[in-house]
Amino acid sequence: ITFRVVKGFSGGGKPIANAVATGTLQADQVDLLDATYGDWGFTIAQYYQVNPKVQINVIYTQHNQQRAFAIKRAYPQVNLFPPRTQDHYAVPQMYF
């Protein structure tokens, strides 16, 4: 395995945030599919301290837009992708 991608949809952001918090995440790319509730996105972005080359992509719908913008302000290296849909449950079909 030469490149590890971790994806989380909706509540799937929580286990990724937990892995960052416990130091167990091993990823080259993290895709958060409308999965930045609470402080999860900020916690996950802290992974840059462990792996500065990680690519973190945040795909968000309207209800998480302000949080996505706040994460981008705090961590400019995070990539934001505007929603192609406002249907939270359609996001995985577009990105998985």
C-alpha cells in the first residue's frame, strides 16, 4: 500500500477525529463528506501536525457551510468543495 485514503460521511467524521486525537490515524488523504459536525473538522485538520503532506478535502452541504469556511480559515491547506447537491444523503453517491 503506497497511498492511504480515509473517507467519512456524516457521523463518519467522528471516528476519524477520534483517530487523530488518539494518534492512530494513518492517512495520506482524508475526505470528509458532509462530516464536520461539532469540532470534528478542526480536530481532523490538526492531523497536519503529524503528516504535513496529508490532503484533507471537505465536501459540505448548506448546513455545514459556515463550519467548512471556519476550518478553511484556521487551516488554509484544507481543500473545500462546494456542494453539488443540498441533499445530505446524496453526497456519498457523488464522491464514493
